[in-house]
Amino acid sequence: MKYLNLGILLLGSFTQLSAQTIESENNSSETLYQISFGETLPENVLKREFIDQTIWTITNSTDSILFESVDGNSLKNIKFNQPGNYFLSMRFDESIHTSHAGECFHPSIPERIKLVVSPFRFVFDFENLSISTDIVGGKELSGATLSVPVEYSSYSGNTMELPSLKMMSAGVNTTIQGVLKDEKTTLSPGLNQLTYSLKGSASKNTYIMFDFYDSTGAIQSYSFPTLIK
């Protein structure tokens, strides 16, 4: 797939992937998304209703226009290769809207989206995830550990002193959570191994998921394939 590289256009300074809505000083709302450098827009932006009838403009923090779409579908071809703050504004294509005025209803859409592109990227290798003991329904995971490789990339090529990353479980009556076993963990660009100390338990006859947080607060989820017995 061919992508438009916005990294060569912007010299800005420095997020699942859930959106947040914040209120500005003039009481207008702004939706906030965060991704890592080298990624495209989040799926929940690209799958908006009526996206083929909206024109989108992308600017940087100095309001310089970097890209303007013919319709929103072209946004999927944009890869944000340079960290920074980007702003996406949208408007309806008036020619389409006018042609069937009174025949349809367009839902309200945010006037502006703020996209924060992080200079760090984490990709968890869930195919090689391992747990030191079996998860037994109703039994506390005392002393258990979970290990997972993570591919770390840095825009500047620097190492990173990790904050206290966490892992949370999701499912019916599960309380499993994990924190990094080593208080001081340094990641180097490339493949690294992370080990979490686990606590909590899961109920019997359920399936669970693990949500892994990176340094930006973004979540990557893993569906545990085995029924908890």
C-alpha cells in the first residue's frame, strides 16, 4: 500500500488508542487521539459514518496546512512518520449535502481532532508470551510471572528508562494484574524481554484478556486462548 509521508513535511515537537474529549477555553470540544510514529490514523477515525462525504484538513501546531482530502477515505493512505502534534478538521462536502438536502440527517461530528504522535513505539510479541504457572480458576496467582517480548522503537534511536508499566486483565470476575518485576528496566531499540509479577485471580469456566499498557498509556490486548478451569 502506498502511503503519503507527512514526516517530511512537519518539523513539530512531541498516543487501542482510545479517544478523549477535552474542553477548550472557548467551551468548544476537541477529540484527542495518540499514536506512535510510523503509524496511520486510528481505526475509529477512519470508520466514521459519512466519511466519504467529509473533507478533512491536516495542519501542524503553527496552522500550516499539510494535507487536504477530497474525501475522508484518503486518510487511510497517510502515515505519520515524524513525532509531533497534528490537528484534523473536517467539513461536509457541500455539493453532496446540497444535492439531497432534506433527505438525510448528518450526525454531529467534532470540529477538530488533535493527534499526538509519540516518538516511541511498542509492539508486544504475544505469540511468544509465557506464564510461569497455569491459571487455575479461583486460585490466587501468588509469585507467578508473565514474560513477553516487546519490539521497542525510538524516533531518536535512544534507550528508554521505563516507567512502571502495568498489565490488567479483562473478563468475568477476573482481578489479575501485573507490574514490571524489575523496578528499573531499560529498553534498547530492538527486541526486549519484559517480565511482570502477577497477582489476583480469575473465575472458573471463563475466558479472559490481558491489556498491556505502553509508556504513552496506549493499550495492546491479548486474548488468552485457554478456558480457565
